[in-house]
Amino acid sequence: VQLQSELGHAREELIHEAMHDPLTGVFNRRAILEALNKEIARSKRSGRVFSIGLVDLDHFKRVNDTYGHQTGDEVLRALVNTLNANLREY
């Protein structure tokens, strides 16, 4: 029973890793496309509209080139934290 529980936990971790960016913890491209396809289908079934947003950090390469990749990583994590704190979960 314990081994089965550990295998189930390991499987969940692998699924999470396969669908999330390791730096920021947000969905990766694969997971975004999967979620988008589900929402398009749901919108067609229900007749309701939905919206998506796209965020682009202008001149982000300059941050990495000037301050280093560690600072760039911190900027990305701070952006994700800010968005998560201010957007609805769904």
C-alpha cells in the first residue's frame, strides 16, 4: 500500500513537471495549448465568450545582458507572483 502511494505521488510530480515551467511554476507551452483547446471547446458548447491575455516584457534581453540571468530570473518570478496575486485563478 505504501509503495502504491509513493508511486502515485511520483506520478503526480512527473505530471506537474511535464506541464509547468521549472523557473516560474506556471503552465508551460504544452499545458497552455491543452487548456486553450479545452476552453475553446467549452466556449463553443456554451456559446459564451472567453478571453486570454499575453504578457511581453519589452527589452527583457537587456535586463539579462546588463544585470545577469539570475536577476532576469528574479524579474520573471516577480512578474508571475504579481500576476498570480492579481488575477483570478480560473
